[in-house]
Amino acid sequence: MNTFLFLPLLLWLPLLASCVDTKVYIVYLRHNDDDGEKTLHEIEENHLSYLFTVKQNEDEVRSCLLYSYKHSMNGFAALLTIDEASQLSDMKEVVKVIPSHEMEYSLHTTRSWEFSGLDEDLKPNQLDKNDLLAKSQYGKDVIVGMMDSGVWPESESFDDRGMGPIPVSWKGICQIGPSFKTTNCNRKLIGARYYLKGYEAQFGPLNTTKDSRSPRDMDGHGTHTASTVGGRGVPHVSALGGFSAGTAFGGAPQARLAIYKVCWAVPGKGKEDGNTCLFEDMLAAFDDAIKDGVHILSISIGSSTPINYTNDGLALGALQAVKNNILVVCSGGNEGPTVSTVVNTAPWLLTVAASSIDRAFVAPVQLGNGIEIKGQSATPYKLPQRKMYQLVYAAEVVNEDVPNTYISGQCLPGSLSPQKAKGKIVFCMRGNGTRVGKGMEVKRAGGIGYILGNSPANGAELTVDAHVLPATAVSSDDAMQILKYINSTKTRTAYIYPGRTVLQTKPAPSMAAFSSRGPSAISPEIIKPDIAAPGLNILAAWTEGNSPTKIEGDHRRVKYNILSGTSMACPHVAAAAALLKAIHPDWSSAAVKSALITSAGLLNNEGKQITDASGKQADPFQYGSGHFRPEKAADPGLIYDASYTDYLSFLCSHGDLRSNPTFICPKSTPSTQNLNYPSFSFPKLIGKVSVKRTVTNVGGKGSVYFASVEPPSGVSIKVSPPILKFKSIGEKKSFELRVERQVNAKVEKDMYSFGWLTWSDGVHIVRSPIAVSLM
């Protein structure tokens, strides 16, 4: 009997061995219009024929082909040796061969909707007929695809009660797995798939104690983003400890959700350190999403550094999605406040930055000298007694083998001495390691409480966490004040007040320090990010397969959790896009994007300009066109439209388009600045330049728009013509923007300054940012 049990494995051993010295490569083939008529089986057989030219054994060939792509690109992913990849790259039909390991991606990891002008708590009979939620019927039947870490389908946020039949346009499936059944899909979660071939080719078999070989979310990120987009209204929810109590709902609660799980736990790392999303797995997800019939794709994923478009799997897959009129909304990254860190900068993507909302989780610190320091926290734990506790700086209570450097004060794992820290409140600085990990270290060492001090880069931005002990976070200025107090006396004491939720805080929004900034490292002629949305301390649904901190030693489970990141901002904008798509189903993806960008706001709830986390005035390299305003976007007045062909023309200046021989780049490379984009950027301006734009009237008949310009420092700007008269809806008008350096401009070389172009008919305000740097 044992012989028969092991026989199948023995038969497969030679095939597995044949792929041992290989790695995953993406093979790009020339585009062929006839491929659109072929079945997936026919395309797969065609791709196998290429592998037969470099491999001999038929079983080996079939086992090493991971994916055949039909919709996201013309090509395939396969396990190849270096020599085999080289042989394929020399073939006439092959455009290029890229190793997958160079293209790793990861996730960019309530009240936010009310703050953004949408309040689902209002009953339908309380809504004005012109209200965005009413006009869009809450995003009814718009299908939003979520490319993320999966979903926890049992969450109440994904209940389908009262929803109508699944749209007939839907062609997707509910893929089953060991912990995911077809019954886990419903009229809200209308589809779910997972993509594991690329991950397992690189990391080996999935560790099923950490993740599920199914669409089920064992991380939490995917559930959080999905419920932010389209979660149903769930009353009386809160984070651990009762924070942010109220009704949780997504921005488009009647939208349908389709789940594409492409991100997985990294072997040998804790989930709190992030996960990985493989190039080839994402391309396969794009392939299916296009075929399935989604209208919007929300992707809170990005590379660690900017990647040229022609090598960026996410950008390439998204371009084919846009060809099929699917708007792709992406997070801009969490590498701020460093400049030129923004990712997902392709102009066919809608790139989102993160901002705050008007809610705080107040948890002050009382120092022994009588000074009270502002702090924030979402920990459910309180100090055992209302008394002052001994306060120490982490560097004072480290183990003897910890070097006396700046990291000694950061509470890194294993650094604190239980003999020195026990029973004390430990003050730790941000820097290396995770915020929740520092709290775990203090608890391990027997500390009674924990204060987390911001670094100067984080400024006054306070990100809250469900810490495992009494804790609070303080700004960088307050952190210095606490350090000064610690160094001033030998009898330092402190008390951390329990946290509480406070609404309508001011100023809000402000830009999150972690939010990646422009200018784009790939195309500085395109302002990125495009727009800002709530991404700081956002409450949404959570997986019950992971703790709120994601730390392995944390065994708590919650149904809703607070997270921060551009990952949280992205689904806010995706939901707003779904509402617009429900109202304007005939609009192109570029039109929806333009409406959101040109209607964004620049003021906070004090009526002043939006600031960054340090209180300084923010600029378009932080927020793009401003903070999103869904209500205004529904009636933008004018739109800047663009087509798939326009994007191909743009790419002529960025790389090889041999993969699409049906499109021929002109002999004279088109200026990237002439892409019909709703913003303007002029890097390294020497003399003068003119660019053309075309706007489409989507407002009223007989509209007359007047141009007004706030020029950036050091330049003069002229709009020609300055008046646009429209006779009908859908009519197009073109204008020219001429930018000229002033003769005596006193502007620092290569430093950007900003301005605005605004078109207005007295009803609509159509605003575009302008960025200029001078040589």
C-alpha cells in the first residue's frame, strides 16, 4: 500500500528537479490582433510552443509554464534557466524577457466618509435628490475589483441582504479553497480568486499555518480596503477598546466587490513587517479582472522604488485594463516625507496620497513636573492605578550587549533588560522596527507602559495602534520635551491617561508625513500623486484570522480595526469613482479621473490652506490637485479626456513599444507634456514652452468658461484663448498654455514652485495644479 502512496510523488520528482535551477521570467511577445479571437487554450498552446524551443521534455514544459496572459499582455510567465531566458530573448517574436524577482511589490499599508461629505446614516427619504449617494443609488451594480490580500467573507460589512441579482455582465467565478466555499460569495462579494503560482515558484510551498490557499484573508489588509470601498452599513461597531464607535460603511455600499488575492505572507518574516505581491501573479489577476467585467480596480500595492513603465508589471497590466475602460486606482506609497518617492506614477493610473480626518484618539501624558503632553492611542489597556509611575528612556534600560548608538532608544526586539525596565513607563523613539513591535518589546521586558516619540520626519502626525499595553504616541516636538524632562532630573515620573475618541478636531485634513511625495522619478512632466484622501487612522472591517497588530504573539481578535497608509486612501477614491461611474456609466476612465482631480479641495476645516504634518503649507507634490470631494466630482463642468492611443503616444518617449506593432510611434517623439492630463508640470524650464489641452463640456448647454491663472514663482503664464464658449454638452474645445521664464526670475535652480489654472463658468470650478522648476 505504501508503494502506491509514494508512486505519484516519485513520478513527479524528475519534473520538480528540472525546475530547481530556474526562476520565474515574464516573456513579452509582440501584440497580434488575431490573439483576441483565440481561446485561452489556444493561446496557452502557442506559449508552450516557445518553451518547446528551449526545453525538450513535454511534461517539463507544461510544469514550468505558470501563466498564459491574454488580456493584461501578450506573453507568459515561466520557470526558465538563465540560458533558456537568453535563447527566448533572441527570438524575433519576443520583445523582452524580464526576471520576476526584480519586480517585487507589497501592500501599502466610519468617520472618514462623513468627513468627506458622504453620510450613509441618512435614510433615503432624508437625502436631497441631488445628493451624490442618492443620484448614484449608493454605487448600485458598479463592480469594483480589489487586488489585495483577500477577504474575510463572514464580516457583516459584506452582508448582501436587500441587494438585487448579480449583474448579468459579470463573468467571474468564486474560486474555492480549503477554507473558502462557493457559499462565501454572495450578491455583495460576487467573485473571488487567488494567485499563488509565482509566489510558490519563488518561495516554495505556501505555509498554510500563516496563510490560506484560497481567497480568504489571513492578513487583514484586504478585508480593510474592500470594506472601505463597498462595505454595507454596520451599526454599533468600534475598534478594540471602543475607539471610533459608530456605524461603519463603505463609500459605495451598493457596489459589488470582486476579490483578487495576490499578496501573501513572506517566509521568515512576521506579518507586521508586510507581505509580498509577485509581478506574474498580479498580471494574471489583471487578465482575469478584465475578462470578468470589473468597472473599477482598487490596488493598494506598489513597488518599493519607482519602476520605468515598460518594466512595471502593475503599470502594464493597468494599461490594458484602461484599454477596456476600467479605471485603476492605486496608492502612492508610504515612503514620505522624502521627495520623489511616489510610485504608481503612470498617467493612466489614478494615484492617491494619504491625509488625515477630523478625528483624534486623545491619550495625554502627565509628566512629574506638572506638564501635560498631548498624545494619541487606540490601546484598550489602562495603567493599573491612577498614580505617577517611574519614567525611563529606552537607552537607559537596554541590555549590556546593545551598542550605545541612536538605535538604543528605539525599543528593538530583545534590546530591553527586564531587570531595568520592569514596572516602568518606557519612552521609545520611532525609527527602525514597527510601532507595535516596540510596544511588544516593552511588555516583554516587564514595562508597565509605553510612550512612542515621533522622529522629526514624522512631525506632529500621530498614527494610532492597538498596542498590547497602556501606551500613547507623541509628536516630535513633544518627544524632545519628554527627553529634556528625563535628562533634567533623577526622579522622573509620568502617567498615561486612557484614550478617548474626539471628533471635529482641527485642522483637518492635513497631509500624512508617511505619504510618498513627488515629483515623479519616472515622468516629472506628470504631477503625481493626483489627489489626496483619508488614510490616517481609518476604521474598517478586519480579518478574524489575524490580530489587530499582526504580531504573532498577539492572540487578540477583532472584527474592525484602525489602520493607516496610502493603502487606506486608495479605496476611498475607488469608492468615489464607483459612485461617479454609477451616475455616468458612459464616461471613460480618464473622464472619471479628471472629474475627481479638477474638483478637489485645497482648504481645511479652518478655511485655511491644507498643511503637512509639521504645520507647513502643503503643495501638489504632496496632495496632487487637493483633497478629494466626491460631491463636487459628480458635476465637474469640464473634463480632460484621454484614450488608450493617447497613452501609447505618451509611452513613445519612455520605451520600446515593439510589443504592439499595430501602433507606430511618429518619427518626431511626442512631448509628454502634451498628454491631455488635468495637471501641468514643467521641469527644468529654460526659456518658454507651450502645451495644448482639450476639455469636454459635461455641464450645461451654452456654458461660457473664463480662465484665471495663479502662476508659479519666476514664470509668466498666458492662456489662449482665455474664454471657452460651449453650445452643447459633449462639445470639445482646445486651448494653449504658454509658460515663459521671467527675465529676472529669482528662483533657486531645480527648486519647484506651484500655481493653478482655473476655468469657471460661475457654477463650476475646474482647477488644475501647475508645477515649474527652472534651470
